[in-house]
Amino acid sequence: MAAFLLGAVLLIVQPQIVPSRPAINSKAETSSQSVQKELLKKTSQKNDFKENIHSNGSCRHLPQTIIIGVRKGGTRALLEMLSLHPDIAAAESEVHFFDWEDHYRNGLRWYINQMPFSYPHQITVEKTPAYFTSPKVPERVYNMNQSMRLLLILRDPSERVLSDYTQVFYNHMQKHKPYPSIEQFLIKDGELNVDYKAINRSLYYIHMQNWLKYFPLDHIHIVDGDKLIKNPFPEIEKVERFLKLSPQINASNFYFNKTKGFYCLRDSGRERCLHESKGRAHPQVDTRLLEKLHEYFHEPNKKFFELVGRTFDWH
């Protein structure tokens, strides 16, 4: 029985070949197979995957969909909204398997152990926003599953920078640690500090180019994070279609919470909102500095629009 279960799970972790694949030579393909084998060897076989199979017929397996980013783009909101669908099983925490070396060295068995139990008809989803901007991640995901369907949620790059700073600022405040003003990060020698990490994370076209080396554009669905905040239902409908899910999420699943200032969820009569850390007010920034930020992102945004064949309502 143990051998049968091991064989079944090994079949699950094998990648499926898709007709449309990136131009990678046979040496890379051989490398992909060897990476798979090495990852599978990382964990002791004593478990025989028994902890991954539940008596009710559900089991843990590799995700068929990953929300790859972007940080402070609305990944948590997207995951919570997508979880309204009965055919979605979502990992609760950010796994950081492909971008953290300590986790990646643990191998695919460890990765499977981080997934939720799901039934055969369900799609397993995990989200780790740092994946989008991590150079090694696209190839690693490709080595695991060449037919992976990816979700990328983006928002106005300038707004994302401010939100990025806001999160780190509040993290320091909670620990009673001082943190510099945003101007100290955005300005260097009187000019915009383009080396600021938050700005680099908003150069979407650079990171997208890396992903498109391994996955065709039709395997990456871009969610408009700004529209998701203002009117979530149409954006979730598009995600359902991309994942080939039956239309189960309705407009009635969303209601605007005037106190919080954003949409919350209603599921089977139960209402829930995102954590209080979401939707925090951004710091006040001088108008001229904001204009510099908008001007800096003008050309990178244009390159991104050309790359994906789509425009967004960004400054």
C-alpha cells in the first residue's frame, strides 16, 4: 500500500508538457529533469506521503496555480476573494519555497507539506508576492511544472511604492523602532533615489521579461489591482475564466464597508474583512516629489504595456 501511495504522489509532482513552451535547449530540459529528481530526494522517504492523504479522500499535492505577486499589489485580497469559490483550496500562509534558499533546498516533498488538503475537483493555490521580482523563481517554477497557470496582480507603480513604504513603517512602529520618513528614501542628493528597493519592485517590465523567458503570456493572467479595490467582482470573473472555473462567485459576495473604506466578503451569510493592516493610509508626500515619481515610471510603464499588449490606468 505504501508503495502504491508513493507512486501516486510521484505521478502528481511530474510536470506536464505544454505545446507552447519557451525556447529552452535540450540541455536545459535535461537539467529540469535532474532538478526534479534532486528535489524529490531531499526529504526522507520514511513518510511515504502518508501525512498528505486524508481519510476523507482529500490529499495534499503541488499547486496548479500560483499567485506570483506583486508585493503590496493586493495579493491577499485576491486570494481571499478567490477562496470564495468552492473549487479552490488555498494555502493560508506565504510559502516562499522558490525564493528562499533554505526552503528550496528542502525539496518538493516539503513544498507539498505546506499545501492544504484538497479534493480531486479542486485547484490548489499558493501565493508568495516576492516570487515576481526574484530572478531565480521563474526557472524554478518552470522546472517543477511547465504548464503552471500564474496570477499576477499589479497596481499603479507609484501607489505601490508608497504602500511598500507604509508596510515597513508600521512594522517598525509596532516594534517601537524609529523609521526614516519616506522622503529620506525617495530623495538622494536632491534627485529621485532610483536605487530604492521599493522603486525597483515597481519596474514591472524588467521582472515580466524574466517570466516570459519561461512561460507564454497566455499562462499569466494579470489582475488589475486598482480595479479590484474599486469594483472586485468583474476582476474575479476574469480570474474564474482564466482558471476554467465554473462561475460560482457573485456580486452579492462583496459589500462595501464604509468604516474600513474597502470591500469585504460575504460567504454563506458570514461576513469577513481583510486584516486591519490592509488599507492603511499612505504618508503625505510633497506634490513635486510625487510628480517626479510619476515621471520616472512613465517610460517603464510604457515598456510594460507593450510587453503584455495591454494598458492600465496609471499615472
